[in-house]
Amino acid sequence: MEPALCQLYRDTFVPYVDCCVRRMQMIKMLSAIVLLFAICWSATLLDNVLVGFGIVDRFHHGYLR
């Protein structure tokens, strides 16, 4: 962590360890949000890629409708 940022946290009485714990919690939460986004939208994104490369038709026929 940058010295100026640590000084800022020291001035507000937040210990350095708490700062690192909060940073790790924030990284985990952001990772979880990105992972959930990828899981929820992966079918649509994959369909768009397959249509874009011409592997499947734009208007699916048969069981792919």
C-alpha cells in the first residue's frame, strides 16, 4: 500500500491490518460479482459468438429455437 494512503488511514485511526482485510474483502466481492455475471450471461454471449462466426444460423431451426 502507498505510504500516503497508509498515513491517511493512520490519521483516521483505522489500523493497517484492517485496511488490508477490507481490501481483500472488496476483491473477493468484486470477483464474485464478475463470476456471477459471467455465469448468468454465458449462454447469450456464447450464442452471439457462434452466430457471429457463422457456426449457427441467426434464426435457429429445429430444437435450437
